[in-house]
Amino acid sequence: MMSFRTAALGVAFSFFFISAAGAEDAVTPDWSKAQTVEVTLTNYAFSPQSLHLRRGMPYRLHFVNNGSKSHNFDSDKFFAAVTIVPEDRAKVTDGKVELEEGQSTDVRLIPVTPGTYPVSCSHFLHAMLGMRGEAVIE
Ligand SMILES: [Cu+2]
């Protein structure tokens, strides 16, 4: 038979887990409800050229390289102004999302600091040929 002490501990643990789960819900956004925004890279343009995001909202940025060579979405200032989910952080290196021809990837993030951040492709001459844009956090 369960002692009073064991039963009391069980109740205490139940409360602990319920409150822990509640706290988790409060700080973790529901990524299944994140808005997907497609960002397409081609030779030699970004679409949209001006990416508009709202501060505090969860987004899934879907980067697609439809060009015939490697491109990247290079904006260290933009990536410094957002919080990226830990699982997706490795997809951004040195402030860039690098994509081979035909490759795509998702980066889930929450914009934090409002501002207008320049975006470019850092491959040789690509910015000059038109791969320039901006990311705006409102
Ligand atoms: Cu490029």
C-alpha cells in the first residue's frame, strides 16, 4: 500500500511537471503556426528584393536557389537582429545562408530588433550584377 509520504511526493511531482509544461508553452512559439516566407535566389536577384517581417512573430524562411550556380543570402546584420531556433543555427554561417544550385533550406526565426538590413550575395560580382536587397523588421 502506498504510504502517505509517497503519495504526497507524487502529488508534488505532478504539480512540478504541470507548471514546467505551462512555462514551456509561454516561451516556446508554436512553430507549426509559423508563417512561411519563400526567399528565392536566382542569377542574379533575390525575390522578394525587400523582405518584410514583423517583430516577435515566428517565421519559417524557406530559401530556394533557382539559379544555375551557388548563391547565398548574406546579411550578418539581419541575422544578428533575429533569434534563430537552435536546430537551424548551423544553417547560417558567418551571417550567410549558402545554397548550391537547386538547393533549398528552412530557417525558423523570430525577428527581434526593428531596422532595415542590407542583403547581398557574396559570390564574386553577384551583388554588382543585381543580387542586392534588404530585410526589414517592422
Ligand atoms: Cu549569387
